[in-house]
Amino acid sequence: MKTNDHKNNGEILVVEDSRTQAEYLQHILEKEGYRVSLAFNGKQALDRMKINRPAVVLTDIIMPEMDGYELCSAIKKMEDLKEIPVVLVTQLFDPPDLIKGLEAGANDIIIKPFEPEHVIARLTSIIQSRAHPDSVNTHSALRLSFNGKTHILPENQLRTPAILLSSYDVAIRKNTELQEACDNLAAVNEDLQLKVDNLERANEKLLSSLDPDKQQELKKILESEDRYRMITELSPFPISFIDSAGNYQYVNKKFIQLFGYTIGNIPPDKVWISKTSPDSAEGTNPVLVSGKDGTVRLVQCWPITLTSGEQFVIYEDLTHKTESERLRSILVSIVNSSNDAIIGKALDGTIMSWNKAAERYYGHLAEEVIGKSIDLIVPIELREQLSLFLKRVGNGETIERFDTVRLRKDGTRIGVCVTLSPIKNEDGHIIGISTIAQNIAEREKSAVNRMFREQVLHRR
């Protein structure tokens, strides 16, 4: 990649209040042949852009004076700067943060921590897309509903799957970390089981040394204790035992591992447990809990009250589950709201998903095509070409922006610009292929309208 083409495309402006992070990005980019300049807050970046127009802006979100959202929004509102691609580089991962970035007009979002190859790949894709100005601003603004609110996304945000794929990559990484944690827990459970087996053998040896009556009495006590120990210590859920006065008498290892508290330092419930709403009743709605290290988790409590007034409480951590569900919800909303036809396929071309825009483009309802071959919308003379493309994507290649023809339900043809991308599972294995198609006629019509507007403005 180290060619003069990158230098001729202009410099990359990196906006980051952390000098260490800024210089790390600078090192990555300069190593690949890009020219790079640095700014350490949004205001400084805008001042520099007015003097020297960059090719692309890579900006952090959390910065003093003017954050990344405000900087991106300001750039997109300035007539002479609005065409400059803006990439948000951030640790913020929640769906509301993603929507806020899209509303600000971001062209892409890269989630920290990132691999250098990922940054270069996204930057290369953005620079290459600038060579196709007719593909920009082809849709009206996108209205997206999420969590009961309507958000207006700028018209050029969903032209490619870049932002969706960036978020998907993070979801994959989170799921991988969760799987590793489960594997570690399984190893701990296996070790505990070994210790329990050793203890049982020691108990048997002790029993054999007692007279029969005492053996039977001790055996019943040990069996009762064994049951309790097996239920609590080997449980994948945190467990506590609280007396009638509200004092914690016992917590299992999972409780200590997740929340950080032991019997000796656990604070009163009102300090570390808070209800999610004033009318939420214990055991019916999730609550927020603060761990010893300050980490806040969303937890479901399942209390069992004994006749003595004591409570046996099981806790279920919903934090990762809730984040995954929220991310999945926003991705589904974006896909269904997109003006581009987005189709998910198995590696053999079997249709797995079909969004609303695909229904408009091709005339088939989702229930009519899911489970059928993608050949349904491919002209006979192009099926061999598509088969080759599917094999290439199945091997990990992304095929971006090629113009082709597809068939509608009524037999007529529609010109589309298509991008094919691999879909990977938590282990990084390719399990499917996504297709994002754009109506060429709409693109060309938009280009003509834009040229007309520019001519009118120029005459003024």
C-alpha cells in the first residue's frame, strides 16, 4: 500500500485528546504511506481544516471543548467541508452511541480497541468510494425508530455495510470474551468437582471407623451438607444466604467472582443494590448493583424466603445479555429501515433474510423467498458469474460495488449496484454472505438532480 497515491489523495486529520493514542494512529497511517496531521480537540481540528482541507477525518468522541459528535455535525453543516468523510474512533459501544454518531453524519465508526489492519481497510474503502461521487447522497434521509424515539439519519449513511460490520465485529468480540469466561468457569467447576470427590472419599474413610449407629447419623448430616455445597458452590449463578435481620451469612464463589464482595466486606443492600424504578418489586424486575470495583451491572434477583424468615437468593447477571439484545435490535432496525436491498444468504446461496427494501426492489415478500435459492432473482446468463462470486466471498473476500442486473417477480429487470460481504460467527468462521444492492436508476436520477442543483447554485 505504500504508494504515492495516498499522498496525492491529501492528508488524514487525526483528532484525539490523548497524545499517545493520536501518535499511535499517526504511526499506523504513516507506515502505510499516508500523510497525517494531528489535532487535540474539535475546535482545533475545525481551525486547521479551514486552512488545510484533509481527505479524511479520524476523530475520537470524548474530548474537551468540542467532542467528536459536535465536530462531525459541524463539518457536515459547512458547505465547503461537508463532503469530507468523518470516521468516529471510539470505545463507546451502546446502540444509543451508535445512533448518535449516525445522526451526527459519521461516514464510519471504528470501535476501540482496533487492529491496525482494520483501520487501514476502512480508510482504504472510504478513499476508494470517493472515486464514485455519483453513489453519494442517493437516498432521502432515513427515519429510524429505537427505544420509543425517532432518529433522523443523514441520507448517505447506509450506502455500504461498513458501520453495520464495525458494530457486528464488536458484538462478535464480546461474545468471544463471554465464551472464554464460560470456559474458565467450566474449568473451575471441574476443579471443584475433583475436590468434592476427594472430600467424599475422606468422609467414607471416616464413616468406616465409627460404630453403625453413629455412622448412620453422621451419614445423614454429611449428605445434607453435600447437597447444599453442591447446589451453591458448583452453581453458575451467584448465591447468598441472608438471615432474618438482613445480615449476609453466606455467599458462594460465583458471588465473590462477579461482585467482588465477601462476607467480611459486603455493604448493606441499599448501598450496592438499587431498584430500576421506584415501583419495581424485588424478584420481579431487574435491579442495578454496584460491584466492589465500581462496575454497575443489571441483575435479576430470585429470593426464596424460608419459614424462619431467612432468604436464599439467586442472582442472574443480565448485563451482557441486555447489551447483545439492544445491539441486535438496533441492527435489525437499521437493516429494515434501509433504502438498500439487504439480503442474507447461506454459503450455497439459500436466502436466509430479506429486508423491506428487497421486497420493494424485487417484488417478492420475505416469506415467499426465505429458504429458496438466490437464483430466483438472477438472470440465467448471470448465474455462473454469481456462483463464482459466492465462492470468492465464501473464502473471505469482499466484492464491492459492481453493477449488474436482477429479476423482479413480474419478470422485468432492474439494474443494481451490489456489494457482497462474508458473515462470520463468534469463532471467526464464515457462515453466510450478505448482499447490499442499490437501485442504479435511483442513483443516476439523484446524480442528475444534484448536478442540476449545483448548476443553479453556480449561476446564482
